[in-house]
Amino acid sequence: DDGLVIEAFEVAAEAGGLPDSGPEREHARQYVLDTMGQSKITVFRALFDDETAAQRANAAFEDAYASLIAAGRAEPIAGAAEAL
């Protein structure tokens, strides 16, 4: 995804109330990398003790990721369309 997940995470982290920088933000960013491929709501529930914050972060992530895709920031893997 060429960094799109992390870019969308930064938007989600802000929406969820994580500090802009520092150890808490770095830990959360690393956790997102370590859990790549897992359901993002599950990831956000682990990062935020509050369900409302987790839901808010998840919605922000989904919106940001969709916007990045719509802006042409992703490309299909060579041969993927033909394989399907």
C-alpha cells in the first residue's frame, strides 16, 4: 500500500485523541505496523480504552483510507486483475 495505512492511521490517531508525538504515538504506530492485516476496529480497541474513541478512530481511518484510494494513491498489483 506504499504507506497508505500509516498515513490513514495518523488521521485516525488524531481523531481518537492520541498525542501528536511522543512515546504513546510511536507505540501506537508500531502496534499498527505489527498488526497489519488485522481488523482495524480490533486494533483501535486495543489502542484506546474507550469504545467511543476506538469507533471514532476507526471511522476516521476508513474515511482517510478511502480518500487516499480515491485520490489515486494506490495501484493494482501487476497481474492481479487478470488473475481474478
